[in-house]
Amino acid sequence: MTKEHEQMLIERATQGDLAAFEQLVAPLRDRIYWRAAKAVGDLDEAEDVTQETLVKAFTRLDTFRGDARFSSWLYQVGSNCIRM
């Protein structure tokens, strides 16, 4: 995905466009899940952490400043959810 396309999806998702958000996170979802599975050691709990990560990311997308790649920000949201 190009940076321009990613930025357009972020802008649309920030305005509440769930389809844009889903398109934005779809390529990253498996990696979030497997990072969570490795950290928590339980596949069901990893699915819960993944869902929590995606919900938090969608509701807090306005905090994404664009200083880093979106994927880095999303992985940090996931790491924070694992710690909770």
C-alpha cells in the first residue's frame, strides 16, 4: 500500500468509515494476532487481544500523528493491550 493510499484510508477511517479502517488493518491483523499469541500463550486470549487492539485503534485513530508508519502505531496499540 502506498503512503498516499494509507493516508487517505486513515483520513476516511478517522471520520468513521469502518470499511476504510478494515482495509487499512487487514494486512496487519494476522501479525497482531500472532504477536499477541506469543505474548499471552493462549489462542483464544490472543483473539481477544487482537479485537481489543482493533477497537482501540479505531476509536483512538485521531491520536495517530503520522510521525511513524501506521503499522508501527498499530503494533504499539497491540503491545499496550497485551500489558493490560
